[in-house]
Amino acid sequence: MPILDDHGRLFGKINLIDAAVGVFLLVLIPLGYGAWLLFKTPPPVFTGITPGFVEPGVLYQPVIVNGQHLRPFFRAYVANEQAAYLFESTERVEVRLPKLEPGTYDLVFFDDAVEVGRLTNAIAVGVRPVVKPVVTTVTVQPAGRPNDAVQLNLMGTGLDGPYVAFLGEHKAPSQVGSPATMEVRLPVLPPGIYDLGLYGPRVPKAGSTPPGGAADEESTQGRELVLQQPKALTVADLEVVFRAVQRPEIAEAVKRTLAADARQQPTTARAVVVSCDVTDEVTGTGYIERKDGKLDVLKLVLRMAAVRTPAGWQHNGWMIRAGQAFRLETPDYSFDGDILSVRIAGERR
């Protein structure tokens, strides 16, 4: 059978013109669907709101709503009251809220009478939502140079709350990098093993006098403990043998203050001189600080509080190990020398 017969029909059954029209209509179907997808208005998506906490009874408090495919002329409602809807872009709008009583509210969006989006419990009024912080890792960052503080780096979630950091009972300066990171700088500490605690703002008890003053700010009293990281930091009491070459009058100054110094408690910022002996004498011109005359070789035993870091023990930013240079600083004198030996106080030699 021929493909096209004498009457112009395909295979003797289908008219050629009818077949061409059918093929044309079949081609139009995907073209029409593609055009519909291209020019169709996508539905709006509302992803979040900042801030999520507002004060009660305040008119026109602004909040920012983020999303996708946002459009002008939407209407926003909170607690069945209309809020001002200010379109900024397809990904951001500003909503100014009506006066609200304390509680949590949905933020609902309408296009004419059709609901096009809802953020459930998005707005907390008067009651700040409590988000407990979670710490996944705590790392000790050594000080980069002398007189710098060792730092604790925290990683986790919810770390951007109004938290105050304490190591034991000692308040520690802290800085939030993001909700997932926090840096805690070490205060001056005596030897010990310290838990890291994050505390909320101080809340006075009913009928009590509100706390105030610098002493209250340095205390955990009246604060809620929201997170505790046990044994986050180790500060050891080290016995260090230290050698220095100094003029005799410096050696006499060390010996004069020896009794008073020995009664002090060592901290991470100050070493205590336990003993001082002159082991040798040297002479020379311009040997130290270009001063002439006899010089004493001093052997001192020091007690100091040092922080354990991944790089080793550190005291006031100095590495504490045999052969390391060190500067001994007290209110009465300051001079350089080198460390001969280090051990934890109380350990047998």
C-alpha cells in the first residue's frame, strides 16, 4: 500500500491536512505548558522574622520578614488586628505591629481574602523565649605573646543569649561571634580545676532589694545557671627554678621583699618568689645594660599558676618550660632570665 494514495490520504485512511493539523496541535501542548510555567506567578514563601521578641503595648514596632517571591499589596494580621505591611523587595518586607499584650502570636499574610502564608508563634511579646545554649566543643587557645590572656573558644548553638561567663566563681570576659561561637578570655586565677558556667541575667527575688554595684556584677548570686562545662580549664601550681644575672642591689631588693612575697598566693598573672640565692659573681664592662661593676648570678625558686594549653603550660602569656626565657615582674622589681626546671608543686623530684 502506498504511503499517500490518489485521494491525498495517508495509508488510505488519514487526510494529509488533518494529520498536519493534529501534529501542530500536539506541538502546541508542551509549548503552552512551558509558557504557563514561565509566566506563572510563584506562590510566596515566608521563611523567618527578626526580631522575634517585642515589647508589650508599643504601637508600630517594626519587624523584618524574610522570604521568597514576596509581593506588594499583601495584608498582614496579628491577633486579628491588621499590621502595616511595607514592601521592600521580593525577599524582604517590613511589618509594623499593632499594640499587643504579652504572649506569643502568629503572623498571617493575606492576598485579598486568601491566606497566602503564616508564621506560627513567630512573635513573642513581653516574654523573651528561652533558648538553652549547647556547647559541643571547648578548646584552649594559647596566648600569642607575653601579657596576653589564654582564651577558651566555645562552639555550639544558642550562644548569643545575654549570658555571663564564669570560671568557678570568677567572672570571665566573653565575646559572641555568632550564635554558634563564643570567646571567653581568662581572668586572673589561682591554681585549680575550673568548671565553665554560662549564667543568665540577674533576676531579683520578689520583695528583695535589687542588686547593684560592681561587687554584684562579679558574683553568680541571683543568676540562673543555663550551662555548665565541667573541668573546662586546668590551672596548675608550678615550682619553677629561674636564673638571672643582676647587679647586687637588685639581689638585695629581692631578698628584702622575700618574706612578704612568700605569703602571697600565686596567680596566672603574678609569680611568687620562694627563695633567692647568689650562686656566682661575674664582672665585665657593658655586660648587662652597659653598666660597669660586679654582677650576681641569682638562682630563684618561683611559685606560679600556669594554664594548661595545647602548646604547654603558660603563665601571663609566657611559655613555662626548661630553657625558656622569662621575665619576673613584681610591684618592686622586674628583670629577665631563663628557666632551669619546672615541676608541679608538691610532686616528688
